[in-house]
Amino acid sequence: MSSNGDIKLLTHEIGSLAKPPWHVKTSAGRAVDESDFEHARSWGDRLGVDGHEELVELLQRTEPSDKRTAEVANWSSRYALRLLESAGIEWVYDGEQQRTEMYAWAIEHANGFEPRGTIRSFDNKYYSKSAVTGPISLATPYHNDEFSFLKSAAQHKLKIPVTGAYTLAIWSYDEFYGPSQGRLGGGASRKDEIRARREFALDIARNLIRPNLQALIDLGAEWIQIDEPGASTEEDELELFVESFNVSVEGLDCVFSTHLCFSDYDLFFPAIEGMSECRQYCVGFANYDSRELGTSASDRPGYEVISKFRDLPYEPALGLGVLDIHTDFVESPELVRDRILYAVDVFGDPARIHVCPDCGLRTRSWDVAYDKLVNMVAGTKLAEEALSHSLARSR
Amino acid sequence: MEAFVPGIYPRSEALVQATRDLDRGRTTAEAVEAKRAQDLERLVEVQREAGLDLLTDGMLSWQDLFRPLVEATDGLKTGALTRFLDTNTFYRAPQAEGHAVRLTQPLDERYVAPLPAARFVTLPSPYAFSVGTGLTPGAIAEGVLKPQLEQVDAELVVLSEPFLARAERPTLDDLAAALERLTGGPRLALQITFGDAGPLVERGLFELPVDGVGVDFYATAATAVPEGTDKLLLAGVLDARNSLLEDPLELASFGSQLEQRVERVALVPNGDLQYVSEAIAREKVLRLGRAKAQRAEEAA
């Protein structure tokens, strides 16, 4: 609630944004052209990026070099920050502009893994996949540089997305913990598989994630979001996901949240009752919801499960996904408002509802992502007004 | 002992890059199709090198197991992006728009590519296709799969079934009725991918009206297979979700063990090879061929 007694809802982003073409090209060592200069110019103007003419000059006048690539990546972070800030989002990051990808970036900075090629995620979207081949350790803290830079560049507060231990384990091939032979025809049971994965995930939690989190906290991190899109991959391993989260964060001095997406969320219950260090769950719901307006349960089929988050004994906040990131459809402010109002009604406490997209927006163009985020903030304001009016009437 | 590779085969790194470029407006659809044709050529080569018995086109144009058929069917539409089992790969879940479905246009060469030798085709099983649609497997079989099968020129059609082994209380009655509607055309095999087929065997999996049954032997005990069955056993012995490369000798030895229980065995992957990269899939296919050759040598 704000100081004047009106209801105020926290807004935040989730993680990735598309990389601008001039960043993609310079990272890949390809030549930039007039369209890139124009992109940098027009988005710099549109977002009010301070000194963006320097970027245009950098792209136009300097020869490719590692130094230029690093500087362009920093500009990409400034643009992404401003995209989120100018849309009105309160807690922001840089759309993971400095990272290759949420899985690959973490694995690249870990010992014990080897790349095993590219796998399709859906349609023409892919991810790189590695195999664990030896003992796991942190090669070097892998978010420190970007966080230090972003602290100097951000105008809003920073929430750092970090890929979680269980997702890194389940998205990797196992060539180290499980048996390499003798598995055919009943040679290895499901219990054996789970035992191997537990050892794998907990080694990642202890030896990779935890020291990386500690390094961020030492730099002043206030809120770290542990991304676990793979959390519900195996129904019978949810306790393991919970255990790996707890091992990752236990005793560390920071606010921790978890991002879950594109899953059957019912599966998480009751397992996550044991995840009391998680102060917020940000969860994708819009992907499953109707696009019609309305604030009743039947109007909001995608949000049916939220009462289970409400009833968790440690009363975490819910990061309510209100933007479907898989479509260019731009949710109207009124649709966002109605999704929020329904959630607040279910929770009975607006302080426990935060507003966010379903997931990172990296598969959308900046035009679409920006329009969606602007409407998300506008819809949040409409919801705040409606809730404040309702509160005033009840007094 | 036979060997072949049902399911969706992975794209090469070159085709991956081409499709990424297409999405970013850096290349043309024609250029992507040219890369896809190269992938198909290479896939045919590797199958021949491995000495596989029936060729596949690898379903290289299929977005997922259902989409081309969904898009060609009146009464169906693509739904939410949904995780495929315990993988990080997603599919658009089929959704029904009513009670009647009708395939308007059988899949053309883009989805069932011509091949230079005896071939098989993979299609979704009527049960898997019906999941979440509210339709019966029979309605899917009659309205979608049957008209498609009538147009298929293949030695065998493998009906891929990823969901039945994970169903809470699976019943095979509806599936049996659906499969009955599909008989009379090409030989059919129902492949239970990525899951323990043991409980389904107990419920009559090997009594279904198909010529072959596929079992994932990374999740199913060899002893689950009924002794003396006259069905072709599609033995899932390549682990399509693991980068570890199988030992051909171990595969051959396991195949030999199975041949003591059933008369006809085909070595296959336990599901779509698209869950490993193309480089790994290629090596797995070659090892499958070596296992078959090893077994043939032993038998001789």
C-alpha cells in the first residue's frame, strides 16, 4: 500500500529480452549496417537512452575487436534496462543481454560439463545441451560483471535471475552420476535414476549455484530470482527440486524467489510446502488463460491453481504472469486488470500479488515486448485504482 | 533381426542455423528447404550405411508429433504450448473445436517425403492424439488417421504412443477399437515410447490388433514381454534422451536375449531421436546397425 493509503502493486520483469540486431551481429563477428545504426538511433530516442549517439558512433566508426564487442554488450544492457524502466516496471534487470542463454551461460562457467549439441525446444527455437562428465565446481562467478555494471546503469531496483540447480540438472545429459551400461531391460530402476539425479542436482546446488549466489550477495544483491522452468519435469522428483532450492539458498542473506513456467502447477503441491525460504513464486498463467474480460473464476481459467499458492503456510507472494510470451497478441490494460483483480480476490491481500509477464520475452520483438509491458503497467494501474476505490468504499 | 528408426529425427546444426536465420529474416524459405533436403539426403545415407531395413524421412518438417495433422484437419486446432513428457521440448497440444473431425488434405511430400527404398512412416497413435481433446481415440482414428493411412505407401506404419504408459488408469479398450478401424491398410505397429510398458502388457498390449508392438527397454523389464508372441517386437534399445553412446555388443546381446522370448525383433530407439543432437543421433544409428550386423554374424 502506498503512503496515501492507496493500493500499490509491485511490478517486475522475469528475465530475458531479445537481443538487438547490432548486439547479435557484433557478438557473432558480423558486419553491422545502416539498419543497425537506425535501430540504435530510433530505440535510443524512443527509450531515452542517455548518450545513445555514442553507441551509433561506436558501431559506425570502430573496427571489430573484443573491446568493441564488450562495449556494445553494455549498451545492449543499457537499452534493455531503459526498455523495462520506461515501460514503468519497478524491479528490472537487463533482459540477460550479457548472457548466451539461461542454461548455456551457467554451464559455460562451470567445471564438469561438456557440450553435446543443439536440441529443439519448439518450432524453430532451440537450446544447447551439455552432459555432466565429471565433478562439478564453479569456474568463476558468472553474474558478477553484469550485476556490477547494471548497478551503475539502472535507475530502478534490480532483481537478478539465476538459473536453478534442478533445471540445470534435468536439462543436462548425465554421463557421470548414473550407470553407463547395464541399463537395458530392467537393469536400472527408476529409483536408481532418481538417486543419480539427486546427487547431480545437489552437487550443482552446493558447488555451483550457492557460491555464485554468495558472490552476488557480497556485491549487494537484494533480490535473486531462482529460475526453475524445468522444476516439474519429473513428477516424482519434486522433492528433489525443493531440496536443491533449499541447499542453494539456506542461510544466505537475500530475498529469494522462484520462477516456474509452462507446467502443470498442481504438481508442485504439496512438495513446495517445504520451500519456506522462497518469498515469492513468479508463475506463468496467461498462456493458459482466456483473452476475454472478466473477473470471475470461470472468466479466468488459466488462474485456477492460484489458491494453492495462497494457502502455502509460509505465505509467499505470487508473481502473477499476465502476459503470454509465446504470442504477439498484446494484452489490453483491461485484460491485465481483470487478471489481477481476480488474483487479488482469491488471495484477499493485494500485498501478496506482484505483476509480471509469464516468462522472459526473448522470443518477442522489442516492439511487441514493449507494447505488452506498457500495457501490463497500465493494467496494473487500472487494478490499483479499482482496488483503491473498493477499499475507500468499504471504509 | 531388423533395425530402423521411428520418430522425429534431429535437425543438423546447419539446418538449425538456417531456421534461426529464417525467423530473423536473414534467409529465405527456399534456402531452408535446400538445407532440409541436404539433411534428408544425409539421413538416408546414414541409414544405408547402418544397413537398416526400412528407411525413414526423419519427419524433418514436422514441428511436433501432431501439428501437421492438426493443421490439415477440420474440427481440430493447435492449443497451448505444452511440455513433452520429461523433456525440455514442447508441442502444441491438439484441441477439438467440436465433436466431428475430418482430415481435409492428406499430408503431402513435405511431411511424408519420397524415399529411394522400402520405407516406413511414423504417425501419432490415436490415443496420444486424443489426449486433452475430449475426442475418443476412435474418432481420431476414423476422422484423421484412417484417411491419412489410405494415402500412405509404406511397408509399415509406426503409431507413436508417448502418453499411454504414463496414464493413471490406462484402459486399452478404446485404443483397441480405434486400431481396429485402421486395419486393412499398411502393416501397423504401436510403439510405447519413453515409459514402462509393463503394466500395459498386463492389460493386453500384445493382444491389440496391430502387427508390431514397441517397448522402451530403458524403462521396461525384458521379462515383461510375453513369451512366444507372434508380434514384431520393436525393441527400444537406443536411449533417445541420453547422450551416452550405446555399445553395439551390448545391444546385440540384449537383442539375442529377446529373440529367446519372441520370434521377430526389430532394434529401434526408445522414442524420437530428436532429444539428442544430430551428431549424436547419427552415431547412435550407426551403432544400431553394428548391433544388427553383430547379431546376424552370431546367428550365422
